[in-house]
Amino acid sequence: MVTPNKHRGGGRPGRFRRALVALTAVALVTAGCGSGGEAAEESGPVTLTVSVWNLAATPEFQAVFDAFEKANPDVTVQPVDILAEDYPAKVTTMLAGGDTTDVITMKNVTDYSRYASRGQLADVTDLVKSKQDLKLAGLEAFDVEGKYFAMPYRNDYWVLYYNKKMFDAAGIAHPDKLTWDQYAEIAKKLTKGEGEQKVYGTYHHTWRSVVQAISAAQNDGDQITGDFEFFKDQYEMALDVQKAGATLDFGSAKQASYRTMFETEKTAMMPMGTWYVAGILKNKAEGKTAVDWGIAPMPQKPGASGVTTFGSPTAFAVNKNAKHTATAKKFVEFAAGLEGAKAITKVGVVPSLQSPEITQEYAALEGMPSDELAKTALAPDKTVLEMPVSEHTSDVDTILKEEHELIMVGEKSVEDGIASMRDRVKKVLD
Amino acid sequence: MANAVTEAPRGAPPRGSAQKRRKRRNTLIGWSFILPNFVGFALFTLVPVIAAFALAFLEWDSYSAPEWVGLDNFAEMLEDENFRVALGNTLYYAAGHIPLTLMAALGLAIVLNGKLRGVGFFRTAAFFPYVTSLVAVAVVWRMLFNPTAGPVNQFLAAVGFSDLPTWLSSTDWAMPAVIVTSVWRDMGYYMVLYLAGLQSIPEEYYEAARMDGANAWHRFWHITLPSLRPTTFFVLVMLTIQSFKILDLIVVMTDGGPGRSTLVLAQLVYREGIVEGHFGYSSAIALVLFVIVLSVTVVQFRLNERRNR
């Protein structure tokens, strides 16, 4: 038994070594695949990858892609579709993992500032400078010490959506420049029915901005400083409306879709961003909803002179690890420019580019409310950035969201909630 | 017995290098068998775990060069209110989830171990939640717990309760609601383990006990439970590990809310690391979580050994 073993035993380590060499070779080849990114100038057909969220429900993406492909026949745009709720976390992970998706859509300014400060985005300052003659709303939000790492292509702000039929049936004038008190009163008046049949006067979605960002905008408040006394009136109004049953309670709203609430006519009013216009237009065109809708300016503080609302721009940025950097830059420039703006205007999205031509095209859209009220709503006098950008934005955002929940579900009084916001934010700032 | 077998050749007179070579050959063959599994484990578990341990002493945003900060991350944890809240919530969850799941699983197993008509169907039904997608489970239970339109509160109202809890929108009731959901989901799996344990208990024990006049309770307490000790130990260890690692169910059901009332450690690890990009701090929390789970498990092993003696 021993002798044959002797022979075979000698062969083993050799084979083992060979296997190891093969394994290492495989490992090296696989590793090599990951680092072939830096291409200079592209020629021939290019497949440009762009990260997007909810492609099916967000028609402007496809509109820009189609327009870009038409203008650049040798480019195919391939969307990387991500669930909207997971978008920030997913993109953060992708970028951290060295993903080579060419164009990264910046869903909000907070995440943008983080990616930019980490050096994960390509510098596009030259593009921005070369397009200085264009008026891009919200561009200043992307200024990082004089440099730009993204270019806004759309700029959303909040308006008051309302159901014309319900207002007319109740004999109430359409909501023209209401004060918040008048708004609450109308919301209570328009609430009717019970149980499944109940129609609410208004719908407040669970986002903290519904209360916090609007009161910051209209009271010149700063959501980073730690002093949040200016939230008080807005919270009292929101809680009063909720207590009267004139809006879906916070707990149930957590599970509700604001689109369904408005499109199935479960609510007469709804403060919401202009991004929703595209969604309603699409669903109306496809016959999925019959809601007779209008838009009005956001309600204001008593004695306010003009219309003040809040909003945030959306931008395209070039990934630092992009496979096709040149084409990606071309895309970013295209989307922010006139052609991109025209393309998204057609599906009902408010572009960042401001020009009389675009405004006119937007108002003349098929199915778009064209009354005077809509025109005032679409030309707010002042649009404040939803959340100021600083290195503490995301920490403060988490705290404000948590305390907002506690106030809205009635676990904390407005005073206590605002006090703990202050205490917790001060700790972060120190 | 296993010792005796390996002892025998060792006791034989040494045959020098041939003996050694044969041993090495056997070792290599053995290694080659576990290699495929080990490579996967090493690449996707061992290396990341070791890297995470190292990261706990660094500050790293995943992009710029990591910076050595020593114990700063742990010092930060002591100051961090979020960490304290999450630790408390994790312990609360474990304190509810572990005993309740264990009892539910044992109870189900005993009931379904009998000669019941359609026992196969009921066993499958009890196991079903475990193979259902967790997201579906969480979403459905979230609807059941809806404060106004949810069946749970409608049932409670129908049987005469008033002043009902608002469940997931209440800081006091959100965690119990999550625990109920997770017990419902997990009990089927541990029931199967208990069923296997129950079937290995010889029928003769019960017969003998019955002869001696032991009633059902006595038989359960003095025969079933002690015979199930190895199973209970295994279930307890698995449940403990699973409990402390809870993440997915909470993310879908409450996302840590309302406020921070259901924020757990694993979620804080995710939030600090993946969302905020503080990978060093996040790894430090993960390390603490690991140490907690490890020490609880070690204590369980010690106690089990002592009882086995």
C-alpha cells in the first residue's frame, strides 16, 4: 500500500501548484476587466448608460433620451432603472463600488453635495461657463466653491393641486392666493362622507417638507441653524386639519400613494411639487383618471406680498468613472440646453432653463390647466431651495424627519418636538 | 469511539516518511473537497469581515484614503444618542422575539406532532410564512396594523375594546407589532426543528411514565422538555443570532419610526455606512454588534456545557 502511494504522493503538490497558478490567472483577468474605463474620445456607436428612477412613471427621462438619440444618431441611451425610494442609497453604493454608469441623475441637492465633496463626479465647470448666457433656475445650488459637478435640467417647485369639480360643486371659489387659515377652513368644508366613501378636503403627504420646507421658505427660516421656532404655526395648522379629519391621518398616509389620493378623487386639494404635472397629464391621456384638475399658488402667510414657495432642481452629472466621459458631458449639456428643455416641457415637466419660449410652450400643453390661477402658480415670485446644502444637511435631515413623525402622530407636542429638534441639531453642529 | 479509530494507527510503530506523506496526501484530498465552499466563504464572508474589523479603527468615506483614528469611533459611539437608542431597541426586540418564537414553535410542534387529521396540511401552513418573501410579509402586516382601516383594530373594536393602539404610528406599540410579525414569520422554521427533535424521543419513555401514573403535564415537563434540550439549545442560539441581526423586516415595516422608536443596530450600521458614507464608524458599530452576539452565544454554550456535565 505504501509504494504506489509514494509515487502518486509526489505528483500531488505539483498538480496543486498548477491549479493555484490557474486560479491566480483567472483572478488577475477578472480584476483587469474592471479597470478599462479611461477612454479619451469616443468614435463609432456608443451606448451611454444613465441612472434614473421609476422610468415608467417618470416620462421626462425617456423624452430627453429620445431627443438626444435623435440629435446623435450613433449614440444609444441605456437607462439604469432604480426604484425611486432606493435611489439615493443605491447610487451611493454604486459610486462607492466604482460603477461605470456614465451619467448619474442627481435626485436632490443634498446627495449631490456629498458625491461632489467625495470627488465621485467629474468637473463640468467648463460646460456651465460655456452656457452662461442660458438662464438655468437652481444652478446656484450646484456651486461648490466656484466649481460645478452637475447641470440642472429641471426645476420643480411646490404648488397647490385642486379638484375643480369639488370646488364648483361646493360653490367655493378656486383657491386663489389663500392664507393658510383660509386653506384649513376650505379643507374642512370640502371634507365629506365616511369610511371607504370619505373624501378629504386636502391631502398632506408624510414628507417633512410639506410642513417644514414651506414654513422655512415663507418665514425666511434656515433649516440648518438649529432654531426652528418658525415651524410652529405651520405645524399647528397641519395638526388642526388632521385632527378635524380633513386630511388622511399621518399613520394611514404612510401607506398611501399621493397620486392615487388625487387621481381617484379622494381629496379636493393637495400641496405637491410640479413634477406631478407630468404624471397627471400622462394618466389623463391614457384614460386612467378623469380628475378635473387645476393648479394654484401655494397658500401664503397673512400679509405676504408675492407668491413664495420652495423647490429643488434636478441635475445630470458625469460619473468620474464613466466609460464614455465625452459623450456623457455632451448629454449633460444637451439636457440642460434648449433642446433638452423643449423635450421635457412636452411631457409636462418644468425645465430649469428659463425663457419666454419655454414658458409659452409649457402653458400651451395639451391637457394643461390654462386659467389665470395656473399661470400665477407657474410663475412664483420667489422659490426657496427645499433644504440648504451643508456638510450637516443629511444628519439634520434625519433628525428633522424623525421629530416630524413624532409630532404628526401626536407622540410629541409641537413645542417639545421643536425643542428636541433644536437640541439634537445643536449637538450635530457642535 | 471516533478517538479509538484514529488512535489505533498512531499507536502502531512509526513507519517514517511514508507515513507522513500519506497523511499529507489525505489532508490535501480533504482540503480539495472543502475548497469550493471555502473559497466562496473566504471571498464573500471572511475577507469582508476582517476588512470590517480593520475599518472600525479607520475613518473612511469609501473614496478618499482611509485615515487611522484608533478608538475614536468607539468613543463617538458612547456619545451617540442614536447608538444608545438603537442598542436599547435591539435588546427590546430580542427580549420579545426570542422567547415568544421559541414558545410558539414548541407549542406548534407539539400540537402538530400528534395524529391529527390533515396534519401535513397544517405543518405546511405553519411553515409557509417562512418561505414567503419578507417584503410581502412586512407590507401585508403593515396593512393589518393600519390604525383605522386595518383588520387588527377592526377586530379589537368588534370584540369591545376601545382606545385602540395605533400600532406602527405609535412609539409604544410599533415594536410589539414588529415582534408579533417576526414571531409569526419565524415560528414555522423552528417548529420543523422541534418536530424532528420530538420524533427522536423514544415512545417507550412515555409508556413507562404512563405506567407510573405520570399525567400529561408531568410527561411534558420531565420527558419531552429534557429530551429536547439539544434542539432547544440549537434553536436558542440560532434565534439569538437572528434576533440581534434584525434589519429587513424593520426597514420595510417602519424604517425605524415613528421617530427612532424601532431603530435597531443593524439599521444604524446600514444608515451610517451605506447612506451616510461613514464606513469607519459604521464598522465600529458592526463590531460592537458582533461582540454582543458572540458573547451571548458563548454564554449559552457555557451554560449548555455545564448542564451536560
